[in-house]
Amino acid sequence: MEAQDTFNALGAATLLHADVETVLALARKGELPGTKIGKSWVFLRTDILDFLRERVRHDTAQRLQSQRAASPAPAALLVPRPASRKRRELPVLPLLPEPPTLSARAGTK
């Protein structure tokens, strides 16, 4: 069984996995090759697949370009400063009162 060589707008939309109105708009703009015979559009399989291949190449190139633009090379490198060799002195802590002993606590009762 051979593949169909010509498609109407619905068949082209099915092949492209697109909406019929999208296919008709692309055909009217001249982006998707096709011809109008009477009131119906006719598309060739090879033209539809060529259109799709070109669109895939174009969109892929755009995504790659936008990824490169989104992550440019750094303008400068951050170099960590060497740690200071001078040691800081510890702060002096206040003296805490001595906790009461057990015998002192027992005498308060």
C-alpha cells in the first residue's frame, strides 16, 4: 500500500499534528506550499515534509542561539581571597556566679 501523495487541509493538518486553521493560515501566507483548486487547498506530501524539516531546523537553531545568549561567558572570574593569617583573640567572657551547692539548697527548706 502506497502513501498518499496529495492531502487536503485536514490531511495536511493531521500529518503535521496541527489545527486545520493553522495549516490554512500558513498556506495563505505562503509559508506552507500548496495550491487552491476550486474551494479546496491541495498539498503535496513532499512539500509538507520539507516544510516540517525546515521548520525543525530553524526552531532548533533559534533555541540553541537563545541558550547561548542566556548564559554568556563570565566577564570576570571570582578569585577567593586568601585567609588572613592573623588570628583574632577570643573575647573575654563575664564570670558567672557559682551554682548553689546541695547543702546550701537543703538548708533553705
